[in-house]
Amino acid sequence: MNNTIIDQPKYINPYLGGVLLGLLILATVYITGRGLGASGSIKSAVVTTSNTIAPEATKANSYMGKFVSDDHSPMYTWLVFESLGVLLGGLLSGIIFGRTKKFRTDHGPKITSKRRWIYATIGGALFGIGSQFGRGCTSGAALSGTATFALGGVIVMFAIFGTGYVISYFFRKMWI
């Protein structure tokens, strides 16, 4: 038997994963009345951090002030628990199927690991800022919006993936 087949990490079939994700989104809409999303949990973490460091400035801020309450923490929302579940579930899956044995940064021959991390951080920050302007991330705005037949969800889906397709042309040289 060939050892390379045994040593390769195991992943779920992408078509099955897509169907399961779609069913999860529909179940979430049915149970909670709204879809999935992760950008709300990041916002909660930012508001909580800001409120811990500078409570008066946070309350005076026109955007963050509306999330601060004496009754409960901004971290006490189901979106925070959803994001923690995704993080812990991904980590557990990686541990179970042996994908965490080697911590490495994948990159092409024309880019260093350090540069890859810098670009990933910049890209993540830009996407996070954009998700606040777009009132949701790909999960909330695109997937859940499309699942509920919202025209805005379809527009966001095409905008996100279309922009990614166009921009990837300029960054592909780092990988080839």
C-alpha cells in the first residue's frame, strides 16, 4: 500500500460540505429568524475591548456606544458563541485528522512566510472593515442573504467573489 495516501490529511467531500452548510443556514434561519455570520462577533470583541480600556470614550462613540449596556456584555450574543464553536470545531477537526502536527505557512516560491503573514493580515483587516461597511461578512451577507432569496445577498455574493477573481490576477504571481 502506498504511504502517501495514508499520510494525506482527510477532508470532507466539498459537495457534501456545501450541502451541509446550506442545511445549517436554513436551520439557523428557521430557528433564530436570521442567518449565520461572524463579523458581529468581531464587532462585539472590539466593543468589549474598547469598553474595558476606555469606557467613557466607548460610550461617547456614536457607533460603539449603542452596543454598550449595563445589563449585559456585548460578548453575550449567540454570534460570539457561533464563532467560538467554528474556531474550536476547526481545531478539533485538525487534531482528530492529524492536520495540526506540523504548523507551517504555505506559500509559493516567490514569497516568504513573513510576507505571506503580512499580506494575510492586511487582507483580513480590509475584509473586516469591508464587512462593517457591507453590514455583514460573506457568511451573513452573501450566504444567508442568498439562502433567504434577498437581492442584496445575491449582489454581495457576486461582488465578493467577482472582486476576488479580478484581484487574484495581480497576486497570483506570488504563488507560481
